[in-house]
Amino acid sequence: MERPIQSRRELAAEMRSARRNAVPNDGKRAHRKERVELVYDLRQPDGSSDRFYEEVAAFSDRLLEQIDLRAGPTVRAYSCFVQSQLREPPRSLGEYSMELLTLGMTVVQYGGAAGRAPGWAVRLARNLFTLRRKSSWIKPATDLARAVLTRHFLMPRSDRKPTPSQASLDRLPRLVEWMQATGE
């Protein structure tokens, strides 16, 4: 068994290494009139992608081991809550782990922007999103309006990290509304 990943920095380095091991596309034409360039190609020079999937499986196993070591009791408590309070059928602890990891990453990535966005802009963007789905002829106008709202009010500085008050779970409904407004 490989040694556990000790830090986020090591995890990020391992992910970068896996991306570097992917073989770049050779740029051949897929169709006479149209050139298709893929960002990456998972196949090795022999045409097989087996190694990539083996590495992803090993990485996933190590990730779930680390989540269990660091947050096992929390994941199990979340599992009990979802089954007893939300009445969902049981799922694997890996699925619950990934849900919580995704939630945490979403709060860190978007919590600041969601906390700073004016409520009126969030509501207007959500209404425009609903309107664009109802009528195809108005879609270009609603998309333009949503783009302006997003650029100037919903994500003007999304690179700033959330403050502790913005990252709290009490602010989760606000984050969900913001994500619906931005289409995230």
C-alpha cells in the first residue's frame, strides 16, 4: 500500500503529475473540412488508456482513505442524518465523502462571491435564467443581461476567499441561490 497523502499540496502535486502523464493529442484531422483538437488524449502511444484508469482508481482509493482518516466520524454522522432525516436510501461512505468534499470546495470557491452579491442581483439573475428556459426567442437578450449581472454584481472579484461569516453553513441557502443565479 502506498503512503497516505499528507497535505493538500501533495494531493495537488499528485493530480498535476497524473495530468502530465496523459499523452497529448497528435492533432490529426478527424474530418476533411473540420479540424478537431482535443485538449488531451488519455491514450498511451500504443492506443491504450488502461494505465490512466488504473491511476485514477488508485488515486480515488487513496483520497477516500484520507477522507476516512481525517473526517470519518463526520461522514458517518452525515450518512445517518441523510438516511434518518431526509429518508434517502443508504449509499456508500465514499459517495457521502465526495458530497461533503464537493460542498466544502464549493463553499471555499464561491462563498465569498455569493456573500458579497447584492440580493436584488441574485433574484434578477435567477428570474432571467427561468425566463430564458421558457422562451427561445428571448434567450439572447436574457443571456446578455445575465452576463452583465454576473460580471458586475455576482462575480466581480470571485478570486477573494470567503470570510468566516460568509463560509458558514448558515449561509448555505444564499450560496445555493447564487449558484442558481449564475448557472453554476
